[in-house]
Amino acid sequence: MLRIKILINSEDNERDKIDNIIYNSIIVEKVDIKYVKVKREPFEIEINAPSVTRARAIMNSYILWLYTILKSLEEVEKSG
């Protein structure tokens, strides 16, 4: 088993709000349910995968998802 943790640390004074938005936006897919846990406080994605290949695939998927959410929040903040 390979264990990977993804954490987001922010010095922003709205960290709780951002953490809640991210937490509520992440949906663990059915195929990943036995490998992925998402924790609210502190926000964390924990991946326990049976192989390096599976861990990498899951990790890349969630990192891309996080990037998309954070980039969208940044664009909303800029526009308004």
C-alpha cells in the first residue's frame, strides 16, 4: 500500500470559507471510494492505494480537481 496526503495550507483570513468550498466540491468517485478519504478540518485528501501506478493516477486526478477549484475561486475574486 502507498499512502499519499494532499494538504492545502493558506495564510488567507478566509481559509475556513475556502476549505469548505473545496470540501463541498470534492466528490470521491465510486471507483476510488476504498482508496480515498477527504477530511474537512484540516482539509486533507488521503490516498491509500495498492500500487504506485494507482496512487499516481488518483493523486493526479485530485490535484487537477483542486487546481480547477482554486483557479475558479481566483477568477471569481478578480471579477468581483
